[in-house]
Amino acid sequence: MKERLKHHVACEIFANPCPVWLKQAWCELEQRAEPNFFLSWLWIGTWLDSFVDDFWVIEARKQGKTVGLGVIVKNPPHFPSFREKYFLHRTGNLSHDQIWIEYNDFLLDTTEQEVIRQKMVECLVYTIDRRGAIVIGASLDETFQCISQLGLTKRKIWETKNYAIDLTELRSKGQTVLESLSRNSRSQILRSLRNYRQIGEISLHKAQTVDEAKSLLIRAKPLHLARWNEQHPKSGFANHNFVTFHERLIERGISSGAVELYHVKAGNETLSIIYNFHYNNRIYFYLCAINYCHTSAQYKPAWCLTTY
């Protein structure tokens, strides 16, 4: 019996907890977890402050200690015959969700992550209306495999490839990012760099202050709109909620180095604004606004940025 209790994980769902408790509990668990940036309190806390008034928290506890947390937002159906939807770290409002959380999951203690996640999913499944739907959003395909074990049907809306490069491994080999690419790619990038250097010396500047970072966000807007505004969904810069969220995220994340904005120029001409997150020794590419003013195929601004 004692051995069974030792591994027992208990879950509870409760509505609109004290914000002070939630921040403290989340930050404490974050230190014992291995989360990605989108599960950090910087992202989750900013999201809550920006868009969420009414929500549930699901908490997993083991031996009196919090080992799992998640924030659920219920989106009621527009018509009686439609399903209620329960969103994990999203609202169900497209205008709010355009900030695009990635790698979605519960925040989990590093010990027994699979067990804790399964118990939390079970708690959700047995608490919500059986006609409802749990919406996870963008996450790694293997993260919620436990759903099928509960007899639920998994519906995949879209998928995309995920790319990563281990910079530590490259350094151990004495390679640069450019040297790790194919011969043809290197040739095209170097040719494009030579063309841009005819405009002026290529420079990279990192925003050091909140004001600098917000200024780069403003510079990024017309470039991003020009590239993506004919797409569906349109550029986030066409969405006031998107911009307001990121201004708030910048205010909270620049000083710690978790939020990074870079200005890449050739002489006085902007080539790109790059927006990254730096967290737990990983860099997450989030957004890039690129200047495509040169129509010649000799100019490949997106390719050039791989060297910076």
C-alpha cells in the first residue's frame, strides 16, 4: 500500500484560482520541469494577462507536491448541436490564438512525465461533457499518444515539419552553419551575400532595451504585411491583439534575454527583422520579416540570414 501511494498522482480541476498562487505554483514547477519556451511563465502569464478572464486550472499532485499544471479555456458552442471545446493554453478565439503557441503540453515535473500527463488527460476526459472536444493545438505528434488509450478519436487538423540544428555539435566539429549546408546552397548564399555587400556592409544589431525591441517590431510590420497579407490567415501584424501581446512580451522578456530581436542590414537598407526566444539553452525562431524589394533571383535574403 505504501509503495502504491508513493507513485499515486492525484488530479483536480478548479475554476479561476488566485493569480498569485498560480504564478508561484507555475514558477516553482517550471524549475523542476524541462519545458519549452511556450510553457514558461513568461509566455503563459503574458497570455493570461492579455486574453483570459475565465479559465480552469488542472493540477496534478504527488505526495503533496505539484507535479503538473495546465490552463484550460472553455469555448461554448455557437449552436446547441455543436460541441463544447476545451482549449489547452488557447482561447478558441482566432484573433487571440494567432500568437500561435507551439510544442503545447502540460507543464510537467521531469519525474514520470508520461504517467503524470496520462493522469491529467484522464482527469480532463472524465470531467468535461462527453460530447465535448479537447483541443491541444500545435504539439509534437508523440506528446499525447495516451489519448488513444482512453478510447478517444484523435483528429489532426494540419501538420508541418519541424527543423532544428545542434549548434554544440557543430562547434565540436569546428563547423559553421554555412559549412554544414550543401555545396549548392553555400554557393547561392555566398553569391547573394556578395550582391548585398555592393549595397553596403552587412551588419547585425541586437535590441538591448525594450524601446529598441519595440522599434524593431514596428519596423517588421510593413515587411511582414507585404509578404503574408494575401495569405490565410493573414500576417499577425494585421491583428491588434497579436501586436499588443508581443509588446507586452517584449516588456517582460528583453531584460532577461528570453526575448531577442535582431536588425539585419546591408548598409542602411534593412534586410530583415528576426524575432527569437532564448530559453533553457535553446533558441526558438518565432518570426522573420524579410525585405523582398529586390526582384532579381541573385538576391536571396532568406538564404543569407542562415549565416547570421
